Amino acid sequence: MSGKVLMAMSGGIDSTMAAILLIEQGYQLEGVTFRSWDSISKACMERETGCCSVDSIFEAKSVAEKLGFNHQILDIRQLFKDTVINNFISEYLHGRTPNPCVVCNKHIKWGALIDLADKLDCQYIATGHYAQIGKENGRCFIRRGFDVSKDQSYFLWQLSQENLQRTIFPLGNYTKLQVRQMAAERGYVKLSQKRESQEICFVPNNNYRDFLRENSEDYLCVTSGDFISTDGRILGQHKGFPNYTIGQRKGLQIALGQPMYVTKIDAKKNTVTLGTKDDLMSTTIYVSDYNLMKLSKISEPIKAQVRIRYRSQGGLATIEPDGNRLKITFDSPIDSVTPGQSAVFYQDDDLLGGGIIN
């Protein structure tokens, strides 16, 4: 293989091993690491995540130098704030629960990455994602990564055909254990043992409420309101609707004699509805702002496996057009459908598309 590739480097094992594999396959590499968000939190620095750890940025640069290709640090803090951070804050203030990784992939990891690739005359871009790319009937689409436990296809549903045509996922056919072993065999023993974080990279201690408090004046203006029952009765007072998410049971600080869950958040009315586990179950949902990959359009009902959270297998459902939205009807009720999150559609391992739950 040959060609020039812009490699997104985080300083971690995945992007490092991806770069090594590309070099071994004969590609010419250019490296880039994004400086996307600054946090003065000690906890954030300790978590070794690429976007907020200065150490990780320079680890990426060191790896590139060792492997013999050019590397640059791209300051995209303003773009990251204008897209990912502002969306994150806005969604919570509208009573929804956002998925910042999906937004980041579209606007940052592929938006800014494609722009830089063009400037550097790179034919391809590459990342350390655990996913694969398939091609069929003239269309490119995401396939699940071989390592089911690390598969990141769920977060990639917004990528365009142009994005996919220029993307390489070197790790798509490997398990995480294999990647660690390959890195150790090539002399990167310390890196192969580096711990990972499953948290949102810019939210210290995984506490989004503290992040909103420190970064949004509008959040500070949100007042307490009513906890209500599914039939509208006032049950007590909540501490501001952005502090709750669908399906939440712990931390409600209200005693009602039985386990109760957040089933609905109404930002306009400043109410949080509480109900039983059964009240969390849904059969029909709608998604907007959808993007199709393997399919060019959905003009009649189709069957697919629909995931409504990253760590959920979802359920078998019928997808059909509904104006500028898609209507999804599950064969069996599914719990804790959360507005703002992504519904992603699969047939076997192939990603058909996805949309935002509303």
C-alpha cells in the first residue's frame, strides 16, 4: 500500500499502534494532535486523556519523532468550544442529555482533520478507533470493530460519504489485547500498560454538574422546580432540571415509599417527572437530524437493530419515514429512551445510519 496519511495522535496506545501499522504497510505519515480544551483540574491531568493532558500531547509528538514522521499540535480550542462545549451545555439547559463524542467526531476529528489533510496534501486520514469501513453499491459505511467490547461504531454515525472514503481504521480488525501485545513487542511496554478513561474527556471527575456550574452562567440561573408524577401530581421539589437524566434513581433526595426514576424532563415548565420502572419503557421513538450510511434513503419500513446508548445492545425495530424524521417502533419495549442521545441502526455488523432522539 502507499499514499500519504494524516494520523490523529492522542499520545495513547491506540493511535500509536495505528501509526506503526500504517508505516509497516508502506504509508507516508503526517501526525497531528489537537489542543482542544484546557482544564486546571488536577483530576483531569491525572486521567491521562488526550484533550486535557499536556503530557499526552507531548507523548504523541515524541512517538512521531521516534517513528520518523512530522508532527504538529493544532490549537482548536475555540472551535471545540463553539461546537462540542456549547452543544453540551445547550442540550442540558434544554432538558436533554447530549453525546459530545458524536459531535466531536463530526466537527473536530473529521471536520478539522479533513481540512488539515487537504492543506498537507494527505489523501487519507487515520485514527485509532475500533471500527471498520465497508463498501457496497457505491457507498461507504461503518462496520463494527472486531473487538465487540471496544467497538466505537456507535459514535461514528454522523460521518459523511466523503469522510468515509478518505478514512483508514488500522485497528478495526484487532482486539484491544492484541493491540497491547503488538505495542509491547515493538518496545512500547509502558504505553501498552497505560490505563484508559471511559469518561467524557473535558469533564473532570465525570461530574457534568460541576462542569456546567463552572462554565455556564445560564446554568446558575436555573431555579428549583417541581417533581411531578406521571399523572401530574406534585411530589416535591427538585434542585434544577439540568441536574437530572432519564432513568436516574439515585440522588433524587425524595422518599416516596418505592423506587422512583426520572421519566421525563420539561425544561420549559421546569418540571422533572418521576415514575416506576415500568414508566421508563417505550415502544415508539422518533429521531431527527439523521444521517444514512449503507442506505441512501429510507422510503419504506425496514427492520434493524437499534441501539439507543453506547453500552446497550438495543432491540430489533421497524424504521420508517415520518416527514423529516424517522419513526422507530421496537418489537419489544425498551427502557430509558433519552432525548438528545443517539439512536444508531445496524443490520448485522453494518451501520445503516443514526439520528438524534427527540
